Amino acid sequence: MNEEDKANPNTPETKRNPIASAVVALIGVACGAYLINPTAGFIELIPDNMPFVGNLDEAGAAAVLISCLAYFGLDIGSIFGRGKKEAKETKGEVID
């Protein structure tokens, strides 16, 4: 492994721990199942009829699911404009 590979641990040559990958996959499946669960379902951490905080559990589950997908290489965060910011940083343009 050369110095460039050590600096970027997410290169394709880097092997991931299969146990960690399984845990991340299980968490992602659990978050997906929680999001598919209808409002009147069996599992509800915060009731949706509570003002201002009712949907925070779904938002958290969606954030964790997006992170799990990014772990496996499906970065859907770029749909929301995050990729444009990273592209600007890689150009090396510095504004003082």
C-alpha cells in the first residue's frame, strides 16, 4: 500500500471488515423497515401527532439510512447538492 492509499482509506483496494459491513447493513435494513412502517403501525418511537417533534424519529431514520447507503458506495447525498460543494473543494481554488 503506497502513501496515497493510506491517506484515502476508501479506495477499492481497501478491504472492509465483514462484521462491520453486516452491522451497517442490518442498521440500514432496520431504518428502511421503520420508514416503510405506516403511521398507525406497531413501532413508533415518537407519536406523529405531537407538534414539532412528531416526525423527528422518521427524519433520524432517514439520515441513518442515507449514511448506511453512503457506506456501501451509494451516495445519494449528492442529490441534495453536497457533491457540488466537494467538487469546488477539489479544484484547489482558494479565496482569501
